[in-house]
Amino acid sequence: MAEIVYPPVIAAARTLFRMLDVRFHMEGTEHVPRTGGAVLVSNHISYLDFIFAGFAALPSKRLVRFMAKQDVFDHRISGPLMRGMHHIPVDRGAGAGSYATALRMLKAGEVVGVFAEATISRSFTVKEIKNGAIRMAQATNTPIIPVALWGSQRFWTKGRPKKLTQRHVPLTILVGEPMHPKRGENVNDHVSDLYTRMSELVDRAQRTYPEVPPGVWWQPAHLGGTAPTPEEAAAMDAAEAEARAKKED
């Protein structure tokens, strides 16, 4: 497929991050295959995560086609960019179409990006993950590549103001070893394995992150930060979903 939009967007992002002196630390990028289909699964802590998770594949010279909610494609600015980069819109009321598109791309040798938690984690720990990524990998005989991001929440996350022009922010991207779920194997076992791997990667990224002031809002509660606990975050998510449902009625 023609790549008219994606390369200039990457170049612009790289230029901006150099200007802001974003201090990237990347490990394990060699795990992203240089050819063939793969499902790249990242944790989700920021509205900018698709940019940083995509960076994990650049050393392998791969472009990631992310599955993202339809709202992003409906936006007058982000919509044309997302379509131009051949990302995959997800209509939560009719997910079969996006799933079929993802399978088609994987079979064509593309890297498909998935945020398996579905929504941003307010607690900055890994939430319960969905099984779609595993099912896609099994159906297409492609590997799962787990990715942990840390630091992106400082730029823009749920419930906090945007701070897109911060300078000197450390940004950690850790890529784990591939998983190879096979057709017919137990999906739930692989979901549990993926959750464990992602949690371990995220925990390592958090514990090795530089410059962590005590009691800071973007640090998880179990490491001394003031972010909501997973239980508090779940209650906040439930309240938000309830409010959204009432608004739609």
C-alpha cells in the first residue's frame, strides 16, 4: 500500500521530540520481526501511546497499523491522518469488521498494533486485557510482541491537562520476547501469559525510570505515587461508563 502520510508524520514527530529533548530509552526492539505479520500489544497510559508504541517498530523498519476507536477517525484533524496511515477503525458496536480488517492485514504481512486493555489505565498498572490480540495471532499464525511504555502519561492522559510541550521528559519503551500462540491452544492461558509478561515489563520500566519525585501524580500508588489504586480506577471507569450510557439514552 502507498505510504504517503505515515513517513512524514514520523519525521514530524521525531523532529518535535528532538526539540523537546524527550529522553528515549528503548530495549528489545530487535524482537519486532523485520518481515511478516505480527501483533504488537502495548499497555495504555496516554492518548499519545500509538506514537510511542509505533516507535518500538522503527528500528526494524516496520510501520504499525493500530486498532483505534472510531471517534479518532471521525475527528476532522486526526481522522484523515489515521486513514492516511492505514490504521484500523474500531466500532465497538460492530467489532467484526475491524477484526476482519486486522486479520487481512496480518495475513498480508503487516504489523497490527493493539491496546489490549481497551482503555487508558488511570492507575498506570496493567488492567484486565481482552483476548482479541491472542485470537488474531492464532488465526494468522503470527507472533505477539508485548510492549511496555512509561513516561507518556506525563504528556497527556485521562483526567489530566495536556502538557505536550514539556522538555527533557524520559520516555521508556521496552519490547518483550515474542509469544507464539498456536491455533487450537487455550486462549485464556495465553491471555494470562500476556498479562504477566506485560505487567513485568511495565513494572521494570517503572522501577528503572529516572527522576521520580515522591508522591508524584504519574507514579502508581504501590510505588509511592498518588495515582488511583486499581480499585479506585475501576470505580472511576464504571462511573464514567454509567454517565456516558445515560447521555446516550
